Amino acid sequence: MIAALGSLGADERLALVLRHVDGLSIAEIADFVGKSVAATDSMLRRGRDRLRSYLLRERQEVERS
């Protein structure tokens, strides 16, 4: 999981941690990172999509082994 998080950009990683570990709202994260709520929501969606894709690729590689 650490490698998966490391595959994200710094802003995406920070936003995901603030949202899913610290429980901040999207508005709180937007204020923290200095972006609009819409931009922060998009960043979270992209980060989750990239994280999901990374983990699926890793799982497929393990299943092939």
C-alpha cells in the first residue's frame, strides 16, 4: 500500500490522507491546500482512480505469478 500511495502526486496523496485518514471534509481540505472545492474534489477523484488502478495492476501481477 505504501508503494501505491507513493505512486500518486504529492497533492493527491495529501488530499487522500486528509480525507480518508484524518476525516476532513472536501471544503476543509480545499482550504488547507489552497484550492477551490471543485478542484479539490477532482483531485480526490483522480487520486482514488490512480490508486485503484495501481492496486488492480499489482493484484493482477501477483495472480499471474
